[in-house]
Amino acid sequence: MKRKSFFVSFLSALLAGCSMSPKYERPEPPVSDSWSAATPQTNGTNIATADIPWREFFDDPRLQDLIQIALENNRDLRIAALRVEQSRAQYRIQRAALYQAAEGNASYTRQKFSGAATTFGGGSILSTYSVDVGAAYELDLFGRVRSLKREALEQYFASDEARKSVEIALVSQVAAEYLTQARLREAKAIANRTLQAVQKSYDLIKRRFEVGAASELDLRTAEGQVQAVRVSSANFLQLLVESENELVMLVGQPLPPDLPPGKDFNQQQLLTDLPPGLPSDLLERRPDILAAEHTLKAANADIGAARAAFFPRILLTGSAGTASAKLSDLFTGPSETWNLSPQITVPIFDLGSTRGKLAVSKVQKEIEIANYEKTIQNAFREVADALALRSILDERLKAQELLLNAQQKRFDLTTARYRQGVDNYLDVLLAQQDLYSAEQNLLQFQIARLLNAVALYRSLGGGWKS
């Protein structure tokens, strides 16, 4: 018996390296090997963007607290974390199949037999006590169990990378919403200042109209300007409320009243010279790309399990213990029992089911290859778009600042000429409207610059380290 057990163990160890899974080869990235829109820059730290913790990238204390609360309470991130735990448990199940399973049993049986059913004549009542330990083990000669274990392991890795992707997206969403709120507050402040200015102009024209020094057209024009700016201010208030609700949704709870004060919009400073590195770096740093590759590896392992199904499965089951008619004799005397039940299952005729499962596995791998390549292309596009926008935002900001200065001078000159009776109020109105638009457009470019930095940080894989 010992010799047989040794032979089985030796044979199992000898064939432990046998696997039906195809050799995995990473598909070639279907993208260029360089960024065409911008030259890689450095931020003076020689640290890859993905390795910059979000607490260093976002230096606003209020925003930092909001991000931390979101990481603890956001439901999407919680679901992603639970899926990681689910995948880990599934991996443990598959890994356990590689080892021998054992269980203990104890039983007591009392039976009555009639005389017609026994060879010893007459009715009888028999009692049996038994204790045994049973074990079962599948000889994984063709790697079916190991392939399933590898598949479960890769799915676990994929779920963990997917969690990181959700975390990165959450950090960037909270930051973008927070910065948008700061921009809306600044835009509303500009609208309020403009409203005060046009209200003073309206009051002045109204007094002049009452004494016959201004026309009704000037009065109604000024009144219309007041109402237009008032509507604009109300719109910003509505957007602020909606943004606040969105931030509460992202954070996962009502905003705490003890949050530290945040920075004003004009004080927000983010790293805008993030080093993009090379496109190939994304393959090692973007969690969504890593998740897609782990899923591809899982599909590759599934092919191995499907191929192994064409070959025999050998299952060894057995038990050893004691049995006796008396409880006192259960562990004494000649009460030893054992049994060994080797079982081999050979597929003979299954109407093509096994072959069909193999075909499904192969097609699934091709699907995962396409998904992996698509994920890379999407990541490349996101980085390229962010770099392309970054390369021109500074120039557009400077141009908008010059335009704002010009509109401010135009408004001042037009107002002075109107008071001197040289221009009419319509010229003042047009200058005021253009100045207001220039101020709001400058805010749009400034928030675009900040959001571009956030987008580039996220697209390069940054945001999951704190």
C-alpha cells in the first residue's frame, strides 16, 4: 500500500509541469511608439506621473479631504472592492482543487432484519459503530485543474486592477467637480459685480430720463442689460446647486460641516508639466490596460482547461477507519476498515460538446485580444488628446488675457465718451457685454487648463496612490 502511494505521488509530481494552455504572448500594441502631438516634458522630479500621489498633485486641503471621504464612501468603489474579494475567494476555491481533500465521518447504525431477509435465520437487530477518514484527489495529469486555477488567479488580478481604475476615475471626478464649483463661484461673483455696475448705470439713466436728459430707448436698453446679467447670475446659481449635488453623489454622503476652507479659484495650482513618458509606459501603468491583459491571460488559461477535457480524468478516493458492533470495541480488536476507489473518466461520445467548449474558449480569447487592443488605443487617444490640448492652452490663455485688457479699455473709453455726450448708450451696452463675455471666457480657459491637467494625470495612470 505504501509502495503504491509513493508511485502515485511520484507520477503526479512528474507530470506537474504538463499544461494544455497555449504559450502566452502579449499582442503588439496597435499604436505609435511616440506622441505626435507633444514632446515629452519633465516636472523636475524624474518621477513617472502614475507614481505621483494624488495628495501631492492636489494641494487644496478641502479637496484632499473630499477625495479621502469619497474613497471611503463611494458606492462604485465599494462594489469594485467587493468584486476583488469575490475573485479572491473564487481563486482560493480553484487552488484548493490542486490538493487532496479529506473529511472525517462518524456514524451509528441500528437495523432490524426479518428472518426472510437474513441468512442466519430469524429476525435480528444489528448495531454498527464506525469512524473513518476519507480523502479524494484528482491526478491533474493534463493540467485541467491548474489551468482553472490560473484562470481564477488572472481574474483576481484583473478585478484588482479594475478597482484601481475606478479609484483613479473617482479621484479625477471629485477633483474636476470641485474645480468646476470653484469656477462657477468665481463666474457668479463676476456676474454679481457686473450686475452692480449695470444697476448703477440703469439708476443713473433712469434719473436722467425722468428729467428729460435721456431717451426711453436708453432707459429700456439699460433695463434689458440688468435683467440679462441677472438671468446669467441665476443660471450660475443653478449650476452651483447641481454641481453640489453631483459632488455629494461622488463623495457618497452629505458634505461634512467641518471641512477645512478651500482655495479660491485663482489660487488653484496643479502640475501642468506632467511627464507623459512613452506610449509603451501605459502598458505597465494604466490599470485598465493591465486588467484587460489579465483577462486575456485568463482566457488563455481557459483554453488549456478546455483542451484537457479531451483527455481522461483520474480521481482517487479512499477511506480508512474502524467499525464494530460494540462501541467499546471500536478502537480495539480487529476493527480496522479501508477502501480505495480509483476512478477514470474517458470522454467517448458527447455530441461535440467538448469540442464546442474548446471553440468557445478560442473565440473568447480572440475577443479579449481585441478588447485589450481597444483598451490600449483608447488610453493612447486620451493621452494624445490631453497633450494636444495642453500644447495650446497657454497660448490661448495669454490671448484671452490680452483680449480682456482690450475690452476693459474699450469699455472705459466708451463710458467716458457717453458721459461727454459723444457716444450713445448702445455703444456702452455693447462694450459692457463684450467685457462681461471676455471675463467669463477667460474663466473658461482657466478651468480648461486645470481640467486638462487632471485629465492628463488620470490618463497617464495617476490617482490611485495617496
